[in-house]
Amino acid sequence: MKFRSLLALLFALTATASFAQSAADLGAGRQHRKASEWPLKPTATEAQAAQLSARFLTRFHYDAKPLDNAMSERIYKAYFKLLDGEKVFFTQQDMDKFAPLKTKFDDAIWNEDLSGPFSVFNLYVQRAVERMTYARSLLQKGFNFSGDETYNFDRKHAAWPKDQAAIDALWRKRTMNDWLRLKLAGKDDAEIRKTLDKRYTGYIERVKQLDSEDAFQTFMTAYAETTDPHTDYLSPRAAENFDISMKLSLEGIGAVLQARDDYTQIRELVPGGPAAKSGKIHVGDRIVGVGQGPTGPITDVIGWRLDDVVNRIRGKKNTTLRLEILPAETGLDGKHEVVTLVRKKVSIEEQAAKKKIIDIKDGGVSRKIGVIELPSFYSDFGARSKGDKNFKSATRDVAKLIGELKLAGVQGIIMDLRNNGGGSLSEADSMTGLFIDKGPVVQVRDANGHVEVQGDDHPGMAWSGPLAVLVNRGSASASEIFTAAIQDYHRGLIIGEPTFGKGTVQNLIDLDRFGQTGGEKPQYGDLKMTIAEFFRINGGSTQLKGVTPDIEYPKNGDEKEFGESTYDNALPWTQITPAKYRPVANLNAYLPQLLRMHDARVAKSPAWKLMLDELAQYKKMRAKTSTSLNFATREAERKQLDAIQAAFRARQKAIDGSDSLLKDEDSSLDDGLNPNERSLKSELKEEKDAKKAKDVELDETAHILFDAIGMIKANPTLAAEVLPYGGKYSAALAVAKPEASAKSKSSDAAAPAGH
């Protein structure tokens, strides 16, 4: 874990749960515009989409379950967990009134009558506004922080507040804690009152903008995820964003936007995009109006929801739009500028595979280790199906990067799959083919029990030298397919933390293809449904268990809250008959010695010891479920944390001479602010510093590969055992041009079996 990012997590935990988080989550990325009409009512299209989804889920899901009273009770529980998981909006009295709905949600879906679920959502909005209005009323009086009260901020397992008095008492403590955080950060009462009133007012405005689509999306998410953790319903807008994330491209202006106060602000410009190339739009600029075409009227978008602004800016390539901009350097009364742009296809390269080289020097020997960081297994299925020879593909990109690393003379490659949540199953299959000659990669079992073996049929490898795969708890699904295959073949060393444990395959179903016809085509959205389970070629499953690394790094403690095993409706682990395959090497021949060398090195490493101490402190903070509301107590705790943090910074400077952290010693302390309340400049600086922070785990992985290469070079007999296919391709250890097979492999992405 990177030093600075861990510190940020560590000291952010002192902030406790954010105020009105459920409302903020549901309205994430939204800003106010004209208020929705209340009460919210479901549309006929939404009711039809719900029933159509149920038909698929009850007939074609991998573990299909009837939509009956028993399922209704599970949906009911999941729905309230999504709306009010911390139990801070509804009271037990509210829950008693809703109790009759427990066995009615199945009927609501089958009968296309969603009035019951919507009545719950409408009361949620009402209660959220009431609770935050009450919090605002408390600000005028202020608080006494000399008592011995305690605020229990972890309410996942708490009971519902009994009545109005109980929930008022809870919100008084929540508001009191928000005030205390700002007070500890040095704010005076007037500034605190202004900050919190603005915060709570903003929550009220956003929650009032929740509309029918929000209510329907939340209810359908509850139903889909009750079926299994990875089945999901995607509204039309969510489906569009999912498609963008898979193909890493869109048609627009090439700008990352965010909502801040009443404005839509430019957070980032995509290199080469229309906005960046214009030279007239800059980070921090605020969009106050959008006009279509070269002469169309400009619509004022101040106060609009972010997704509505984005929807107006996106459009077909080669079409024109005009943006009315309030430049970053001017005040709110500054002069507006109008910029004309032509939409183009924009590639999101920031989320694509990237490479770098780590130079390791040890004992007078220097070696170059290549690193390929892969955020996801992406693929533009639409472009490929249309015959586009340049379709976006993770496999193609990785093959290209391997060729570049070989030209640079690397002697080993690390595939960094940390926090890679998966993507295309076919990309995991074809990418494995870059590192093996040919053979099975994964077994897929459908709902009927039929098992299909998928694999690489093309001979040759893009990279045949020493390989390591770096993973953590966030490595899931397609990442686990790739990692498991590399491990089963003994093709490379698996290093890091045990992975997520997702062993299921989802397929995306366009519900509009099966909806009612006639008149204007309805927009039903997509259903991401589990259709199969994948198995390792050794017959085992990654479901629940994930992939256990050959060399394990310390766990960060999140496994109790994050991973397949944390879902109460996850499919059980099972196994099937192994596929016909043979390991291409025997890494056990040098794994024990590599482990000993790793253990000896980290035992003497100040950077590794610092990481362990940070993790220990992080786990300690994560274990807290309550905090004192006494100023003196909290001030003492803050000073103690400040001392710990200062010690960490000093140790870091002693390790690598870095003094940037020392100059920013206040930046990691809790400032009492929510993310959108800080300046954009400070947010961007923090992200930049995090990217520059020392990556201890990646450095150690490079050292392990350095050791492996040294052992291979020193012992030809060992080399024949641990290199693939008996060292047939051992020339990979020398500087070489990209192998011809890399090109053929890069275009060998299989059809999209699932995501």
C-alpha cells in the first residue's frame, strides 16, 4: 500500500461516518435543478422493465430462484439496506407501518404495480429532508463539548431508533460530531455554522432532486442483488456509462466534470480531446450554459444535476456544441466566455493498460523489470463486431506494451492487477495466451451443468521470460481467471494478497430487445445477469476462496468488509473435473528459496517495517465503532494521531529523503470537510502526491523477480525447470525484438462471454 494513500485512509477514519451518507450516495454526482414532482410515481415503462427482468431472473439465471413471498422478504431487507443501511432516517415506527410490504414486493413486480416500493422511497426522501432540517436547526444553539457523551458511528448492526425522540437524539450526536471535527481543525463557531448549514442545505436540495429513475434503480438493484451479489439492473443512463467503461471511449469533448456547489466544474482534460486542443478550456473552469449547434440557444445549467449536464454535452461525433464558461481565475461575477467545440471520439487512456520500468540494483548487478498496470479487462465489443481492425482491447494493448518493454531490454515482467475488478472473460482468456504457448485457460459451467473449456489455440508467446502477477483483495473476476491460469500452469509467480473470490460470469442483456413494441421504443435499460460459473483448469473454483498467492503479503484488514465471502447470498465453493493441461514449468524448484530471500530482505527493510506499522495503525482505527464527543478527549486523540503521523513522515524521509510529506503535514489530518468542500486545487494535488508515493509492494515484487532472474542465469538446470517449456524460449532474458506471435495474439480476443 502506498505510503501517502495509507496515511490519508488512516487519518480519514477519525472523521467517522459522513453526515447523511445514504442520501449523499443516492444523489451522488447530482446537483439541484427544478425540484421533482412529489410524490414520485413509477412510469409504465419502469413497471414493464421490472416484470421483464423478473422473467429473465426466474428462468435463465445461473441459480434461478422463484419470485415469491420468500424472495419478497429478501428484497425488502435489501431495499431498506440500500436506502438506510446506517438506520438514521427511518424509525421503528416507520418500519412497523411498512411491515405488510414484506411479502408484497413479488406481487408488485408481477402485477406491474410499483406503488408499494415507491411509497417507501417517497417516505425515505421525506425523512431525509426532515432529519437534515432538524440538524440545521441545531446549529443556531451550538453544543457543549465538556460532557462525557459518545457517538456510535458504526450502525450497521444497530436497531432502528424507537421513535421521534430516539432519532432526534441520534441526529443531535451526528451533528455534534460534525461540529467537533471542524472545531478540532481550528475553525471558529461562525465558520463552522456557515460550513455545516451550507452542507446540510446542499443535502436537502440534492435529495429533493431524486426522481422516478432513482427510485426504480434502487428498488431493482435490491431485487437483482438479492438474486446474487453480482447480478444488477442498469438504467439506460447507467448502461451507457457501463458501455463506456468497457470500450474506454465515448463521443464528446474530452473533459472530466464534477459538481461543486451550484456549478459543473472541469476537473480534468483528456489529452488530445476537443476541449484540450481548443486551448480555451482549463481545469477549474465552470460550465454555466450549454448550446447545441453553432447557433442554437444556450441553456443555463447552473444548479443542474451533473448527469443532466453531461447528457447535454455528450453527442454524436462531428456535431457542434457551445459552452458558456466562467473561467477558473475569475470570481462568480466574472466575465463569461463562449467556446465552440466539435465533438469527437475520445479515448479514455487513463483507464487503459500502462507500462513502466523499475531499475533494480543489488550486489553490483543491475536489471530492468517491466511493469504493466492493468486497471480492467476492457474490450470494445461493438467495434469488434463491426469489423473495426483497431477495436479497443486490453489484450491488444498489453501485447503492444510487452513489445515495447522487450525493446527496452527488460528481463522480467510484472502484471500489476491490484484493484482490477475484472471485465471481459474473453479478454482474460486471450491475455493468458500472451504468456503460454497454447492450451486451456478456464472452464465455464452453465445453469444446465454443461462445461465448456475455453483457451488459447494460437502457438507462440508474446512474453516467455520470468513473470510475476501482483494481486490484492480488489483483484476480482477476470483478474482471478488470468491469475489462476498463470498459477496452474506454473507460468509465473503469484504475489500479494488473496484475491476477491468472484467465480461467476455475467452477461449483459439489452431489455429493449425483448420489450413491448408499438409506438416509441421504451427504454428498459440492461440486466447484468449471472449466467455461469467459471472454474480453474485444475478443477477448483475461485468462488469465495479467490486465488492464494505463492508469496503472500500482509493483509490490510479489509477482508472482513470486502470480498465475496462477505456476501450472505454468495454461491458456495465447489469443484469439477480438471481440464486436460500440463504445467509449462515447475516453479516449486525455486519458490522456497525465493521465499527465504524475500523474508530475509523485508526483515531488514525500513520501508517494509514502516508499511507494517502503518497497517497495524490502520487496522486499529478501522476497529473503532464509536468516538467521544468531549473536546478535551478528542483533542488529546488528535495530538496522539498527529505524533504518530509525524513519526511516519520522519521515517519515510529517512528511507528515501522525501520531504514533500513534511511540508504538507496538515494535509493528512482530519479537516472536518467533505471532499466536495475542499478546493479542487488541493484535491488534485493530493491525487498527484499519492501517485508519486513510494509503492513498497511493487518494489518488493520487482526484487523477487530480480532474485528469480539471478537464479535462472546462474543455474542452467534450474532455468530449464522454471522457465516455460523447459527454457525453450530462454532468449527472452536478452534484449529482443517483439516476437511475431505478439501481433497474432493481440487480435485473438474471444467473443464476449460475459463481464
